[in-house]
Amino acid sequence: MHQLNDRFTNQNIGALILATDGLYNQGNDPQYEARNIKTSIYTIALGDTTAKRDLLIGNVNYNKTAFLGNDFVIEVLATAYQSKGESMNLSVTEDGKQVYAQSIAVTANDFKKIVPIKLNAAKKGIRKYTISIAPVKNELSIQNNTETIYVEVLDARQKVLLLYNGPHPDLTVIKQAIETNKNFEVKASSLADAASIKPADYSLVILYQLSAGEYPPVKSFIAKSKTPVWYIVGSQSNLQAVNSEQNTVRISAGRAETQEVMPLPTNDFTAFTLSDSARKKITAFPPLIAPFGGYGTAAGASVLLKQKIGTVATTYPLLAFGDEAGRRIAVLTGEGLWRWQLAEYQNYGNRNAIDELLSQTVQYLTANANRQRFRVYPARNVFDEGENVILNAELYNEALELINIPDVKIELKSTAGKNYSFLFTRTGQSYQLDAGTLPIGEYTYNASTQNGKQEFKATGQLTIKPLNLETRQSAANHTLLNTLAKQSGGQMIKPSQLSQLADLIRKNENIKTVVYEDKHYSDLIDLKWLFGLILLLLSTEWFLRKREGEV
């Protein structure tokens, strides 16, 4: 529905015909999406609404991340149709070993029960859990009796320190966005309450409208370490102090003067990749408040977002990154991130773009905190079936500067024993690989490169999980189709009534031809050719009269 609305927005579409069983497995409820489509919807009701004898796993709710040694809970929706009196034997296995079992009595022909299951994260890495319901006699399908989930068990979170001088709605937005990645934990603290903070406990320091000099313990720690720093500049920032502490962005502006600047994603930023949908949303975000003045960037700085002032696309940086003596630096030159979150949620019903932008920024800044010279990591540890597998690689020289001169090779091996060999491509100062789609299963990878006489290797694992969303529902949903049709002024029909569809559309009084008329007025004096013609005619008349002696 969302794609249809984007494709045909502002077009005079007479009718939309949907032939479906009414089942949906991804995205928002079609009833809400259909409200944005300004046309009549006619639905052709396919499928059988009668529920057959079937046991199935209707849904599984779980956190994709857990921490080593902790208990975590998954919620399984156990569902049964036309199976009253049967026993549903539910079990969970971890890497083939049973870790949970329960017998559930089916008390109705339309039976649903949410079963909370407590598990323990005893091993580090990606853990595979298989949830199964034992089949019963004469069951419609056993394909939907099994669901596999993957949970990444982490040893510990990386801690992020968010320092500020006074309350601001941006602080909540930053904390929420960063913590969407369970690898990170944010400690937000005002300077007034920062006496007990130990900066050495943190992998990243975010200074919100502050400079490090405003809190001496942080300034001292930064001077002695390579911990990355993210400066967020606003109307309360001491610009002179910020300029003196980092060289990535230079701001020449008065403290009290501000202006509205809109974000404009660049095309040549390669440190990390934002999704196309995120870039599109960011372009339409409302403006931030930035200091009024001139901006410059260091020679080696990378700019992800530039400032757009009114309709003018400037070269001024809005979000820039740099590497200063092995320390990664980021500078955001505007405040008002809460506007971005509010606008995105209002227009799209989610905050995915701003979460992705802030989370990716933090991941990049902390990526080399462990000082590994050679790193290879997938964009995600678990990919959906049919999704392109993306891997990134970084190689550092002895000065901890990014280089990508030597080739980087990688070999992926599936548990079935099949090998896939690839060569990374160079992007900016690092490497990236689009391995395309791979078969379902678990993979280990071994990457290697050589810089001079030094050889480097990196290993890891990733998983391609199957999509079994369709099998979770066994009966067609014609009620949804009828609602969609009625709320739009259309009608639901059965396949046997297909011959009547054309007449129904013709009789719909809401379907009308739209005529657009554009009137444009021009002054005759602006028509130079007409002026020239009149002058020519007058001159001709005068010449003829002169020749005939009448003048």
C-alpha cells in the first residue's frame, strides 16, 4: 500500500483493484495505509476463510540481543484450529539441545495462548533457538510448526557518556537512538552531577553544546587517551573552545547569532553507508538551529551532511568526521534533533532514519576502540532470506591511519560445507563487499590481507534465516478486504463476480475526469514580433503613399 501511494500520489487514479486473500505479514496495517490512497479500492476475495485442523506458531516476540550469563524471555503465540481436546507439545532447542518443554491443553477450536519462555544466555556469540510444536494426526500443514530465531549474546555493552549543561529534548532522542543497538549503553549526565563520573569507563564521549574544557576531568582524560569525541554544537556552545579542541570543523560565528539549516546528504561519504530510505527521509527533515557564520573543514575530514540554507545548497558541514592522531572526531553543527524525530514519526509512523543515522555514527566512532589493525564485520549478524549480504573491512597502518592499498580476500563457508570466495572492493579509505544473496544457513568467514611483510587475518560468523511469515496464518481474511473496500468507496467481490467488476467501476460516481485549465496573460508590449510587424506595415503604408504623391 505504501509503495502504491508513493507511486501514484497526486495522480487521478479512478480505481485500485486488489486480488488477494487478505493476509499480510510485513509493514503497517493495510487499513491505515489505505487511508492515504485517494481512490476507490475494489477487492477480489481469494482463498478459503474456513480454518482447517492445524497447530502452528502464530508469532514469536524476542529481543535479538542478550548479555552473557543473563536470563531473557521469548514470547511464543501457540495457535490451534479445529483441534479441541488435543495436547500441544511445545519445545525449544538451542543448537540441537532441548532447553525447554511444555504440554498445553487445547480447549477450543480457535485456540491461542501466549507462552512466556525463560532462557539463559550461557554462551557468547549468535545462538540458534528452534521452537517446535509436535504435529498431530490429520494436520493441515506441519511447515508452520517450527520457527527458528537467532539471538546474539554479547559479553558486555560499550558505554557512551553524554554530557550536557542543561536539559534539552535532543538528549532523549540521542539516548534512544544509540540504545536501539544493544551493544551500547548511554549514561546521560549534566555537569552539575558529573563529579562521580570516571571518563575512563566509556568508549565514547558526546559533548552536547559543551567543550571538554568545561569539565576538566574529561579534558584531562581525552588528552591522555584516544577515546573518540562527538561535539554537538548549538546556540549555547562556546565556539572558540570547540575550535581549539578539534580541527575537523572550524566555525567563525558569533555566539548569539543562529540560523535554520536543513540537512543535505552528500554522495561521496564512504566511512559508512546509510540506507536509501534513510537518505530520502533525511533530505525532507525540518531544519536544525546552527550558529550563524562561516564554516570550514580539515583536509582529511569526511562530510556526511551539508547545510542547506533556504534553497541554497552550501558547502558548510552539518555532520562531519575526522581522524586526529588516531582519535575519531565527529561534529554536528546544529541542535534540534527532536524536530527530526517528531517529523519522521508524524509522516512515517516510525523513527528509523534518525535512529539509523545516530546509531551508525556511534558505531563508526567506536569501531577502532579496540585498536585492531584489521577488522571485518557484516552489516548485520543475521540476514533475512533473499537479502543481500554486506560486509565491511578496515585496515590500519602502524599510525592507526585507515588504508586500503592491499587487496582483501574473504572466504565464506556454510555448515553444509559449501565455500564462497570474494574480493572486497575499495570504498573511500576502507573496503566493502556485497556478496549478493546466499542460501539459508549459518556461515563462518575467514578474511586475509597483507600490508608489506605483515599478514592480517579476521574471522567471524553470520546467519541467513528463512522467512516463514505466510505459514503463520491458515485462513483468508476477507473481513479486512471488505473494510478496505467500504472505507474507500469501493466494493469487495468474489472471483465468481469478476465479470461485474467493470460495470461497478463505471457506475461509481466518485470516479470523474479531472480537467486542468491554466490561464496565462501577457502584455502585448512584450510581444516584440507583433511590434515589429506593426512597424513594418506602417512603414510600408508611408512608403506607398509617398510614392503616389499622397504625402
